[in-house]
Amino acid sequence: MITVVNEDELKTIQLRKYDDVLAVRPGEREYGVEIWRARRIATIYDKDTEAKVSILEQLLVEVEDPDDEAVINRLKDYCQKAWFS
């Protein structure tokens, strides 16, 4: 699933539910700069147990210049604080 927000809406989003956070230009969906990637531990199932389907949750944050180092650092700091606080 993909969710698209602008930077101002980040504070209303529960970041822990997303596997990937990417910075994109407004309207862009094909290219993004990786800001955050959750490191998930794979679930181990018994050979006779049916595995659950994993759905990748992606958050696209629209910013004017996703390649700007200041924007990338600001978004990374926000994600880190949201995940570890």
C-alpha cells in the first residue's frame, strides 16, 4: 500500500506502520529518495503452517527537492525520532 503526504502532514502519520519512507517531488510516483527503511525480522513458520501474506507499506513524502541534502537529513531525523521515541 502506498500513502502520499506532504511534509507538513508527517506529524499526523503513524510512521511505525510503514516499511519504507521516500521523498518524492509533488505528483511523482516513479522515483524517490529513500529516507527510511524499517528492518523487519522475518517470521518463521512451521513447515505445516500457512504463512501470512506480507504487505509492503510505503509512505511517499512530497517535497519540492527530494535530492536536497538538508531535506533528506530533516526527514531522516524526523523518522528516527518517530521510530525510537
